[in-house]
Amino acid sequence: MTYFSALGNPLSGSGFASSGVPGTTAWRALLALAVVFVLLATTGWTAVRKHHADAGPRASALLAWEKGSLAGRPLPDPDAPAGRIARYFASLDTAQQHTLARRYPLVVGNLAGAPLPLRYRANHTALRTALRVERARTTDERLTDEGRHEATRRMHRFASMLRPGRQILSFDPTGRGHAAEVFGDLAHARRVSVVVPGVDTELLTFEKSARRYAAPVGMADALQKEQEAAAPRVRTATIAWADYTAPVGLGVDAASGELAQEGAARLDRLVRSLPATLRATAHSAPGGDEADGSAQRAAHTTGSTGRSATLRSTTDRSTTARNTAAGNTAARSTAGRTAAPKVSLICHSYGSVVCGLAAGRLPSSVTDIAVAGSPGMRADNAAGLRTRAHVWAMRDRDDWIADVPHMDVGGLGHGADPVADGFGARHLSAAGAEGHTGYFVPHTRSLANFAAVGTGSYQDVTCDSSDPECSFVPEPR
């Protein structure tokens, strides 16, 4: 998750003061030019290129969907507006919905406007298939040792994502992969927080055992628990959103905005699809007793070498019953509700570039954008984001991102520092956070502030001592 993680903290301890020292700006400009030169020398101008989705299982599934039909009717365009998708699923009975989820899990599981329980169900099916594929690859002699090792890692990741109770909102195993997971009850949440992570985000880093709160799953889980504890009467949900192609380590991709621009479009679609998705959930008849209730559980590697790993498949009827009950509750609780939930974007590192580029196009349901450890938002100031959402920013005092020059040289670099006095964001305290990935660790002021923003409890935010203007709390929206 660390920005420029391939070199760890290349600029930490550079000796440059963060502000207020004569000549600092000139030194930072020279340093920025040096960084640009190194990037171009090592990766080349050709690294600035169009990223095409790899051909893979989801591309095949989309092709099959386009040629498919149900009850003599063609299937809807998967890129159609979420409202149209929701109306299509409302016209189907439960058996028909389940048929589509079983036949085309990689389509239905990622389909904006499809009912939530059906998406969870479809992604469960897709994960089981992906797990079987990776299990076979672990013993495939045609692969290198490295290839079999990666297959083992992916196998365990998918097994973890299949554990009972997990709500996988999107899943695509193609290439490095995409995923999103829901924490809390999204079906009737009145406030939704979306955690947007940064560099090196992929399926293998979607969750971590060590440094748990540096990965999207740990970030979102910690935030949802903090929100529930701080504001138990506010119905909340949190989405760990790793559903875009993030840069890998240090390179032109990390310093440019191309991948962030593509991610911004996907983030906008997620937010805009929420009302239709919730309406579809309210009008669906979730439940069922198919084999989708089965879960794959990993038998953890034994010994310090981790060379042996086995997987056991068991049927978990309680999971099916729990999902059915949850779906029925969701349908009852959302019935008749038309208002969209209020959305807060919680954006870390390169994720703040994604949020900055998305800001001007997002719907009015997005009330808050909070960034932490930001390399810039591709705007000169908060007004340049062209959003009516409240803009918040934080950075802890030992985050190495402070040493990265906040400027734009030939399209490389992400512009002004969001915690700078002139940017115009509300400067939140990050007390207790350590380093670039410590903002979501429990018992930190940074996490408490994210929760206050996410629940709309603006009176509970703690401002950084450097920003007296932050004490003027915005009126709830």
C-alpha cells in the first residue's frame, strides 16, 4: 500500500525541511526534476501508455453473457445504467436470478444494479471456481517455482475470501485482480464510507495477516467498527474498494494520473449505482438452498517453510441460512426507501489521487472526501476539485510522503499538498498514527476522525493544531 513502495521510503531523512526554510522550494523543484529524470531513464516515456484489461475469465464471461438469453429474452448490456439493470432483475423471479448468478458469476457479481444478496452469491461461486483453478496450478509442472508459489498465495487468498459471513461486492481474478468487500449492512445503511487504497493494491494485498491495517480489508473493518462504537445509532456500512488497477511500486504509473483517471471513473460508477442497487435489493426475493452456501477453508501451511498447503471443502448450511435471513431482512428494511445514502470517501495515498480526479463528477450524495498521506489530488486547491463535498486532509508527522515534492512537472507528480495552509482542506489530527500506513490502526486519532467524518458527527472531529479554521464545523448535509 505504500506510495513508491518499491524503494521503501526513498526520500525519508533527505534533510529537507517540510516548510518555512529559505531555498526549500528550489531544492524541492530540483529534486522533482531529478525524480522525473530517474523515472524516465529507468522506465522510459513508453511507460506512459494505455492500460488494457488482460484477457481472462471475466472477459470470457462477458462474451458469454452478450450471447446469452433467459426465458427467450436477451440479457441486458452489462454497461447499462444501474437503474436499468435493477429494473431487469426486478422482472425476474428468484429462480431466474439464481440461474444467472450460477451461469455468469463473474458478470452478475460485478453488475451495478443487481441485488446485493445476488452479487454476494455470485461472487461466492466465482471465488470457488477461481480457487479450483489456483489449486490445480500449484502442482502444474509447466509453471516455474515462482508461478506455483504465486498460485498457492492466490489459492489461500480466495479461501480466505470464502469464509462464512464475508460479503464480497465485486471480484475479478484477471491479472492482478480486483475486489471489493462490504462491512456492515449496506442494504439499509444511511451513511456509507468507501475506503480507497493506493499503490500496490491487488488481490494478493487485499488483506494481510501482518500489518493488517495497511491493507484494504483491515482498513475498512477497523473503520466500520470505529463508526459503530462512536455512533451506534447511525446506520453505517463501509466498503473496502480495491476495484481499480493501482500502480505497482515506483514508476511513471505511480507518478502520473492515468491509472487514477481510470479508477476515478470506476469509483464514480460505484457511488452512482448505490441507490439503484439498494432498490433492487429491496424488490428482490433473496434466499435459496443451492450449493452456493458451501465455503472453502484453507488448512494453513505447516512448518516454517510453508511448502505444504492443503485445502478442504465443506458445506456450510448455516451460511446459507444466515445469508437468506440477512437478505430477507434487507428486503424488508429497504422497502419503499428511495433516498440515497450519504457517502464519505476515505482515500489513502495514491487513492487520494483517484478521489481528487473523481471529485468533480461525483453525485451530491458524496458529502465528504477525506485524504491521508496524500501525494496530491491533481488540483491546485480544494476549490479546484469542483465538488460541494467537505474536503478533509491529514498527515502524521513521520509520514515520508511529506518529503515527496508536491508539484506537477510534465504530467508527473500530483500537484499541491492537501495539508498545506493554502490548499483549503480542513486539516484533521492524525495523532497516534505512525508512518505512511498507520492511519487506520485502532485507538489512533486518525481513525477516530475518519469515523467522525463517515458518520457525519462533525462535532466530534479533532483538528490539527496548525489549522484553527478547522474548528468551524460544517453543518450536517
